[in-house]
Amino acid sequence: MTNVTKQRYGLWFLMMMTIFLIDTTLVRTVPSTENNRILAYAVIFDFALVIPLLYWWLIARRKAKPVWKAAPFTALGAVAAWLALPVTLKNLAFAVMWPVELLIVALEVVFIGFEIRILYRFIGSLRRVRRIEPEASEALRIAIREQFGNSRLAALAMHDASLIHFLLFSWKRQAKTKTAEPVYTYHRKTSLILYAGIITHVLVFEAVILHLLVSMWSPWAAWALTALDVWLLALIWADCRASVLRPIRLGGHTLRIRYGLRIQMDVPLEAVAEITSNSTFEPDTAEQKSFALPILGTPNVRIEFHRPLPVNGFLFLPRKVEGVYLVMDDPQAFVGDVRAALETVSRD
């Protein structure tokens, strides 16, 4: 958030508090307030219209957002007006606000219709992509990117869709090892399933103990932490399944990296500056920030790029990296094949 944006938020908050203090003071000090409907209408006008419009004028408008983005503040303003008014005039707040509530309901209906339209278009796009791309998870990825772009929201949707697919709908499938493109696994000799088992054991034990302890303070917090543990378990095993079914592929002058649910990127071979293998790599602090890392395991392959490339990392959130570290089952064979492909590309 820039300093200008912070200043605008501060100005809006100051004006909102000023209106709130003046209106509540008038309600409590002006004689015959309980029967003064004009003052009640003025309070409702300030809370339900002036404050939301100030928010749109000072903040939302600067972000090119339409005026209806201030609608949620109208409902909050009605609640604040109800709190500020005396008991005999509280019902007046609801009497004045019902047209606004009706408008909000209409907007919600329009929004739901818009969502149904997006879902219809997405299903159509997915069916079309499935005719070309036999891999269901890759078809999901392509369809979501076509419909929603590469925004953070689209990335999170892509991650959740992939998680559900691999966790619930992929167990009858087998990994395709015989393909036209060379494939390279990263789950067999890297103890990925062992890691998942150990983490599962720790999480289950921790979840039970933590749930019992936190429930003494707040049952809601205890169940929230338990739900988080369940989500982590689902993520771990979906990642394991994705690692088995989607090895790294080399073909078409592109290195297609689908590294579980942790690293998703397509690397043009002409963008690869250097690729090396070692028994272990220990990325320094700078590389931990500028490279994509496998999270689990000790890296044995390092790939550096000529230029920053886009990657979908943890939760598929997009960013650009200068290279990637991987933990491969056969790093020497993988590096040798990529180097051979790089020589072919350089001759072409």
C-alpha cells in the first residue's frame, strides 16, 4: 500500500469518525430528539450514503472501481445508524433502508447470474481443451488460465481444483511412463511418500493434542485449527499423488516442470543458462528468494535462467524466478538429456 493510499484511508477514517461523533452528539443533545424524525433521517443519510460515497470518492474511485463497490458500507451504515438512534426511532432505520436492501438483493442475483455464466463458459472451455489435452489436471490448468488469466485468484482456484482432482479422482489412474516425450520422475528415490507419512503422523498427533488444549479456551478456535490440519493433510497427499502421476517432461524445445503441487512452470530451452547436478545443493539466502525451491528434500539439480521466468509456486501463486532447484530420482540422466537438448536448440 503506497503512502498516498494510506493517506486517503486515513482521511476517510477521520471524516467517518467526525460524522459519527457529530451525529451521535446531536442525537443525545438536541431537545425532543425522540420525536425528531428529520434528525433521524439526517443521521441515516450520513451513515448509509455519505460515508459510503466518501469511501468510493477517496479510495475506490482511484482504483477505477464502480460506485456500487461501496454498497457493503451502506449496510454497515444502516447498522451504525440503528446503534446511534434512540430506541423510539430505531425502527425508522430499517424502514428507510429496505429499498437499499432490495437493491443489494438485486445486485446479488445479478452477481449469481454472472457466476453461473462464468461457470458455463469454463465447462465449455474445459470440454474443448480435453479433446486436445488428455491429462485431466493439465486440462483444468489450461481452461482456468483461459477463462481467468494468471491472477492470484485464478491461481488459488487452479490450486484448489488440482488438489481436489488428485486427492479424490486420480487413484485409479497409472503414471504414463511410455510417452513420446522423455519423462523424469522425482518421487521414487527421494522418499517423498516417507516424508508424507512422517508429516501425517506428526500432524495427526499434534491435531488431537492441540484440539483438546485449545478447546478449553475456545471450541471454535479448536475446530478451526483442526480444519487447518485436515487441509494440510489433504494438500500433502494430493501433492504425493500429483508427483507420481506427473513426471517432468522434455519435448518440443520446452521443459515442462510439474513438480507435484509445489512448482508449475514451462521452461523454454533457449532460456536455460546453466543446468548442473550434485549430490546436494544448499541455496544461499539470495537464491532462496530468487529461485523456485522444492520445499521437501535436498536439491540435487540446479537450473539457472537467462532471464526471469514465471512460475506457480506454493498455492500456485504466480511470481518470477531466476532459476529452479529440483530433487530428481536420476539427476545425472536428467541433466545429461537437457544438455543434449540444449545443444540441439543452439544448433538450430
